[in-house]
Amino acid sequence: MQLPPEKVETLVKDHYRKVYRFALSLAHNEAEAPDLTQQTYFALATKEGQLRDSTKAKSWLFTTLNREFLKLRRHTNRYTDFDSDSLADAGMLTIDANACRRSDAALVMNALKRVREIFRVPVALYYIDDLNYRKIAEILDIPIGAVMSRLSRGKEELRAKLAIDLQNTEPAENIIPIRRVSGS
């Protein structure tokens, strides 16, 4: 069963950004994230028979991306961290609300990349990609209880990393706690 080209194109348009963000959260490397994303869509194009229900395309893409990432990790010993640009380096004296949000997001992403991978992946899927426990369990091929445990431990680790980072920021910077926002 082959998906029609227009359906594949629609799936790319609908999910590319989220797949790329997930790839970036896994790889922490702006050079590897596009490669992982392209490899995922290559798998869609060559193995589309595995995608029986196009309404579950997002889960299929995330599962495939996670497997591609794990395969890449097994084949390489070197791991390069993603080096994000810091707004603090820009030397701005006044920062608008959007810049504050980007700064907060950069702070959280910087802390998230230092969370152990076993916990980082479920946290990224839950908060960044807004997936529920069941979808995360399907993508990672683990029981829901393991997802809940890893999320709990991952959030704890993330809080600890953020606490350290916040101690190193200037008090004038208002850091807004990041919460999961459903439906947006």
C-alpha cells in the first residue's frame, strides 16, 4: 500500500516543523537535526506501507525519528552538543517581551540538553511536542508506567539544572516558569 504523493506532501507540510524540533532536541546539533529529519521522511517515502493509518502519522514519524537517532548513536562514538546562541551575548540593555520568551526558552533548552537522554526524550516529547503519555509510550516502545517515571525523574533533573542556571543569571532577568500549554 503506497501513499499518494500529495498525501506524503501534506504529511511533510503538517509535521515537518515538529519532527525537526524533536530531532534537534535529541541530537542537540543543528547539523544533525536536518539529517535526522530527512532520514525520517525518507523512511516515510520508502516504507509508507508501514503507515496504515495516516491519522497516526505524527506518532509514526516520531517513532521512526527516535529509531533513526538511536541507530545513529549506536554507529558513532562522538557526540557533539548543540551550541545555542545566547541573547545575553547580544549585549542588549532593553529586551521586549518576545525576546524574554526566547531567552527563557533558550535557558530551558540549555538545561534540557544536559538532562540524561533516558529522561530528556520523554520530557521533550511531553513539553515540546505536546504528546500524551500513551503516544510517548508508543513512540519509545515502553510501558506507560515507565513514561510516567521517566517524566517525573526528567522534570526533577530539569528543575535542578534550571536552578543552577538561574543562580548564574543576573537578578534583573525575569525568568518566567515554563508550563505545558495545551491546545495552543
